[in-house]
Amino acid sequence: MVSLDKAVIARYKHGKKIFEVLVDPEKAELIRSGVEEEIGDALAVEEIFAEASKGEKATEGDLMAVFSTTEVGEIAKRIIKEGEVHLTAEQRRKKVEEKKKAVIERISRISINPQTNTPHPPQRIAIAMKEAKVHIDPFKSIDELVSETLKSIRVKIPIKIEEIQIAIKIPAAYTRRVYEIKKNYEIKKEEWQGDGSFIALVRVPAGMRDEFFSFLNTITKGEVQTKLVK
């Protein structure tokens, strides 16, 4: 468990009711993004609060009415995923800077200037982001932020993403993770097979091919099938 002095509040509102948990901001981000599902290490206290700052616990009646359960882990996970995580000003600043740096590095790696067919240096991308007033949400994934940033800076600099298409087959045992693929990558075609497996044609920036393969191997324990489609 995270210590109380490092924990922040994750808050979920349902009508006039408020439900809160005290969480580790880093662990909360992993849970929100789907990277991690284990809730135990994310909580500072195994309690659901109506107002954490006053130590006021939510009633079992309210928990059942809203979540249909009183199981703390299940409720906490929903609060983290569907609610808001309140960072301190310093935590937010640090996380925004980390995400911004990662976005700049990713775009510099996967994009080119179509006028010269050469990569954009990170500094040029950073300037374009500033000119376009790009907002970095500290709780969005790098993939989401890269997609949003590219849309914004295209009006400031000529930029092109070289893309490839990859056919994939996810075995039935791992299809619970398919939503992560759909969330982070562009699916061109998809189909569920009679044996429960999932096949799809995914469009991926050429510079992210190895990263995409690594991601697939992680979520399927190496049992994914892939083919580069020309």
C-alpha cells in the first residue's frame, strides 16, 4: 500500500453522491490506462469514503445502490477508471512535463517533414506544440496524446506519418485485452472467429512497429500471430 502522505484522492460522482478513495497517483494511472489491474498496491486505505478529508466513510446502502456491491477493490477500481484523480499542483506539473517529453520524442521518431523527407527535430516539434497551444492531459496515454498533438500541430508545420498495416490474431485466452488495442491503435478491419479468437488489420506508424509487436507479445504472452501487409 502507498503511504497516506503520498496518496491523492480519486473521486467518483453519481448524482448527488460522492465516493472517494485514497490512491497512489502512479498506480492509479496504470489502472486507468489498463496496463495494470491489481488494485491492492494502489490504495492507501482499503475504504470507500464519502469525504476522505474528514474520514467519512460511504454507507453500505449507498455503495449497493450505485455499485451493486460493497467489495472495496471492485468499487475502488471503478472509481479510479471512471472518476477523477486529483493530483497536487507539483504532481500534475511533473506528470505533464514527463508526458510532454514522451510525446515530443515519439512524434520526432515516427514523423517526417514531407517537403524534405527528413525527421523533425524535437525542438521544432516542441515549438509547434507551444504555438498550437497543445494541452497535455496527464491521465491520457501517450498514444492518445500523440494523436491529439499531431492534429493540432499539422496547421503549424508540414508533417507526415509513415504507416504500415499489420494483420494480427489474438488467441481466445487473451481477447479480454483487445480493448487496449482498440484504444491505442487504429483498427482498419476486425472479425471474431468461431474459436473465440480475434483477428484484425491494424494501421501503425512505421516507427512504432517494434513497440507494437512488443505490446502484443506482452498481452498475449508471446502467443499472438502477426503478418506485415503490404
